[in-house]
Amino acid sequence: MTDILIAGGAGYIGSHTVKALLRRGARVVVLDDLSSGRAEFARGAELVVGDLTDRAAVEAVFRRRRFEAVLHFASLIQVGESTADPRKYYARNLVSSLNLLGATLDGGAGSFIFSSSAAVYGVPREIPIPEDHPLEPYNPYGRTKAVVERMLADYGRAYGLRYVSLRYFNAAGADPEGDLGEVHDPETHLIPNLILALLGRRESLDVFGTDFPTPDGTAVRDYIHVVDLASAHVLALEHLLAGRPSDVFNLGTQRGHSVREVIAEAEAVTGRKAPVRDRPRREGDVPVLLASKAKAERVLGWRLEHSDLQTILRTAWDWHRKA
Ligand code: UFG
């Protein structure tokens, strides 16, 4: 393959994608400030420790080498924190994207892949959500993702930038070989928190909201295995390198699981009982989020291999148990 720059390649989804691309024979440089990533997650790649909001640092990476493609995973991701401290989110997520996109254009890299989110849709008007659903994010995190998507479209029209934007639904699970997994501090996501409760590393799992208009009253989400996310990035890269047009894809399974279903399946997988506390809804949580996955299948030839709930929970459990 080719020379690829992966911003945020030491983080959760980025590192799984680094591994998938190295396996395809790509030469990978990871640019990461290690604020939430881990150096050992970038093994096999050349790691440059640097801050994407530092324009000179970003430009210096591009002066050393010509990249054919740039993948941009680096982002602050906590919805709640983005509402409490929007300034931090706009500064970090937008300035880092501005710098990386500018250096990509100046450096002549022809292809750009952006980590977007289901959060760009806001409260869904239809389920499953198609890619042409209006972008109505309801929190600053989602708004930063939507703004970068608009920038990509503008840069595409004006400067010929070729890009794919991938809207992740609920990323979960871990590398089946046990090299990589999910580490967030603080952890806010359902599956890692559930596993930490099953391992006795947290007192209990809070179930946020039991009065949603869903069959069991808890919120329904579309959990997608991180290895299936990584394979979508490989396909998106091949799509762009083959000269095919810029596009936007949902990455989800189109199947939903409620919080209570996830808990029950985790108990079945681990043979343990989760200590659970029912709590009020978390601000901003919608009842149901489900991706339409038809477009990624049709255009990219994407196929899910690891995203059944049992595999997600088993790989996540194996990772956390030894972490
Ligand atoms: N939940 C709990 N207890 C927890 C954590 C979560 O009950 O300890 C519930 C949430 O209320 C929600 C579901 O489990 O109903 C999933 O919550 P996550 O925090 O795991 O994921 P979200 O759906 O809130 O967020 C995900 C991504 C975000 C993205 C969002 C799109 O992590 O980056 O989808 O709306 F913005």
C-alpha cells in the first residue's frame, strides 16, 4: 500500500485501524498527543507525539514525508463535557481539524477520512437513520463533527479535496487478539462501565432512564464492533485511492439493543451478576438510535463480521479482565 498519516492513531478506534492497515502492508505514521491514547497502541507504526492544535507541529510532520492519505480520529468525545465546556470542544476539535486539513491540502495528500458520529443527526426523525437525514446535532460535540463535515464539503468543492466521512454509531468491543481495547478516563460508555461493574471495579452500573418509549423502558443503541469499524476505514481508503468520489457513510449494524438487553447478555457471557442501579435519564439521551447500513454495504462492500452482541461483549470482557 502507501504512506498514510493517522491522527489519533493511539486512541481506541484509531489504533484498531492502524493495526488493520499495517496488516495490509501500509506504511503508517501516527500523530497523537497521547492525551487519551497510549503509545503502545501505535506499535508497528512510527509514532510522532504532537498536538494537532499546534499548526507548526502538524506542518512539520508533512514536511518530512508525502502522505497519500490522512485519517483523522483525534477528537474530544464526551457529549456531557461538551455541553458543560463548549469552548474546549470548539477549540480542540475545530482547530485540530483546520490544521490537519490545511496541511493535507498543502502537502498534496489526495485522500482524507474523517471520524464523524451519529451525534450529527440529533434526535432522529426516522429510524433506521439514512445518511441524507438532516444534520441537527443537539450538543456541542455533535456540532463540532457537523461543522467539520461542512468544511470537508466546502474544501472538496473549492480545492478538490477527496474525502470520506464515517458516522460511527456506538463503537464497542476490542481486538480479538487482545492487543488493543477501550480505555477512557473518565469512562462514560455503557459497555466498559458494565464490565467494570461485573469485575467489581466499580460499585454498580447506573441505568440511565427506565421510562423511554421502548419495549423495556431503557434506551436502544446500535453497537458496532471496533474491528468492523476498522475494516470500514480500510475500504473507505481503497475507495478513495481507486479515484472514486467523496462520500459519507453510516457505520452501524441496523440492529438495536436496549440497556437491559446488553446487561442480560453480558451476564450470560461472563456468568456473573451485574450490580445495577436505576437512575433518571441522562440529559440529551434519545430513546433509539439505529443506523441504516445499506449505503456502506452497497458502495464500499462493507460486511459485518464481529458485531453480534455476544462477540462485542466477549472481546470487551477479555480486554478489561487483563487490563
Ligand atoms: N448508559 C447507561 N449507563 C452508563 C452509560 C451509558 O445506562 O453507565 C446508557 C446511556 O444512557 C445510553 C446507552 O447506555 O442510553 C449508551 O450510552 P453510551 O454512553 O455508551 O453511548 P451514547 O449512545 O450516549 O453515545 C454514543 C457515542 C457518542 C456519540 C453518541 C451519538 O459514544 O460519541 O453515541 O449520539 F455522540
